[in-house]
Amino acid sequence: MDPVSEEEISKASQRLKNGKAVGADGVSAELLKNDGQVVVQKLTNLCNEVWYKRTVPQDWKTALLFLYLKKATSLTATIGGE
């Protein structure tokens, strides 16, 4: 498979939606979209390194999930109770 190109990374970052919560790394879509060529180059290098070494950084395996209940919903009803 061909390496990931800077063009692919640039196009993908431009499709990200603004105003969404940041991940555990604290990086927002706006930061990725507006920091220009330096970010594109670094992300391209990182993606290619992960692809060719076939290893994913441990931080990428970590996710924080938060349950937000809607106003008229109880936890029991959400899980399948009443």
C-alpha cells in the first residue's frame, strides 16, 4: 500500500466539524484545520510510521466515555429497565 500523502491528511482535517469536544490529547478540530503545513507534515509522518511499524501508540487505545442523560430520561430506562 502507498504511504499516506499530505494531501490526504489535509483533506481529512478540513472535513472535521468545528465546535466539537476535544479528545484526551486536548487537540481540537480547529487547531488541526488552522495550523497549516507543519501540522499536516507531522500528522502524515505519524500516520505513515504507525502504518509501516504496525503498532499503535498506547495513548490511541485510551478513550474516556461520559454518559449524559437527557432531561426526561432515567438511568434505569436508558439501560433497559422501566
